[in-house]
Amino acid sequence: MKLLLLLPAFFTMNADADKKAVLQVLETKCNYCHRVANPYRVFNRKNMDTNAADIYQQVFVKKRMPMGDGNPLSEQEQTMIKSWVSAVRNN
């Protein structure tokens, strides 16, 4: 059974532009550290959808990422990621 989730206003209905915006968040908030500490988990356009469920778990359920106090996700970034994960799940 699929759950239909309402997407916040962030999503423009242009999947390419929305994905690009989320990738920018992953680049600035995740990859800067992953490149050094976990190079097998660097996110890019090709693998980000495959990792959507894991990203959601680490960021919103386990609250383990992003690590450190110096680079937290803003509310807008959290909304963007949640909306993107919902879109990936519903495809």
C-alpha cells in the first residue's frame, strides 16, 4: 500500500530542478565530510535516489546526520529533503 503524501510548496513540479536543489544541499551539508570520512557514501545525481531511504533514516529518524554542530540543516533544507524523499518513494 502506497501512502500519498502532500508535498510542501518547495516542489515546483519540475523534478529535475527539485532534484538539483536537493543535490546542492547534499553537496554542502553531507559530501564535504563524506569525501574524507566515508568516501563510499558521497552523493551524486546518479545515486541519490537509491540512497533516499537511508538519508531519511540517518537525518530524521536516527538524527545522526549531518554530524557536528557547525553545519545543521535549516528548516527549508529539511523540508526540501523530506519532500524529495516522499517523491522518490511515490515513484
